[in-house]
Amino acid sequence: MVTGPSRDIAAQCPAGQWMVQILSMIPTDGVDAVEAACAEALNEGAPAASVVINILARHREPPQPLTIDTPDASR
């Protein structure tokens, strides 16, 4: 839940809500990634928080697959 001054900005207008949603991604993805996602969304003509968040999600590295060692006797 958003609290404090950010909540006040978000309550004033939808653009404020978008800004808060986008800025809340910085601790997870970093400033450079958020800035790049914002630029990509603007270049695509889709300047919305949901688009920026989707771009960030697509650019995250997928988790490493589990490695299961096969015992020599099973080969």
C-alpha cells in the first residue's frame, strides 16, 4: 500500500498514480532499467504504467532451471 506524500500525489490524478506505480519498481529493477522501460514505452506510443511494468517483467532474467544429476547407474 502506498502511504505518505506518494499517496497524496496518486490521489490527485491518474498520472500521479502511474508515476507512483513506475517509481515503486525502482527497488526491484533499478533506476536504469526503469528509465529504459519508460523510454521504450514512450517510443512505442504507449505511455502507461502497465506498459512500463510489462516491459520490465519481460526484460528480467528468467530463473535458472534446476539441474538434476543422473546417477551413473541410471544411464
